[in-house]
Amino acid sequence: MTEENMDPAISALEERSRALFLDSVAGLDMRTRSRLTQARHAALAAADASARRPWLMRIPVWTSAVGVTAAAVLGVALWFGGLLGQHGQMSAADTQSKFEDLDIIAASDESSGDAMDMLQDDIDFYAWADKTASSEPTA
């Protein structure tokens, strides 16, 4: 706003306030004036020091944003990593052994003989396979 646009009542209020302030300052003793001047200089120095390092004021905001972003990335990685890990657990050997088990069960019909006879033929192999499977450390 310029001086021409100001309301005369506000202008009069400002002039009266200024005159009262100057009168109150003139009535102060030198010791009080000195303490006020020192306090003013200390406040200006503190304001100048904080103006030189504006990045210090923004550190809490940045750390919060970085923390939320890291948590989101970790959550997405665990979510998709868990889904991929569940589907990738079955190997080709597991699939093949499941089909062999199905063949053994399917072969138990009356025309192809007894399934137990088939197991008895290779009992040493099945004992070795069971021992090897139980001795391997699980991942």
C-alpha cells in the first residue's frame, strides 16, 4: 500500500503509537537502554546464524520423508519377493517325483500287478533315496 491509499484513521493511529513509543524510550535510563540494545544485537545475531543454515530447519522433514519412502520400498520388496518365492519353490525334480508317485498309485490296478511287488523289486534304491533325502539340510 502507498501513503495515498491508507485510511486517515490508521495513519493517525500509527503517528500516535510512534509518538508514545518514542516518549517511552526517551524516559529510559542508560542502563536499561544498554541492556535492550544488547538483547537486540543478540537476537539479530541468532537470526542471522539461522538464516545462514536453512537446511538445518528442513532436516526433520527430510528424515521423515526418507523413512516413509524406505519403509514403502521395503514393504513392496517383501510383498513381491514373498509371492515370487512361493511360486518358485517347486523345482523340476519335485515335479518329476510327484508324477512318479502318481504312476505308482495308478499302477495299482489289477491288470498290472501289485504295487507292493514293484516296490519290493527296488527296495535298496528306495532305502538309499530316503536316507539321502533325510540327511540333506533343508534350506
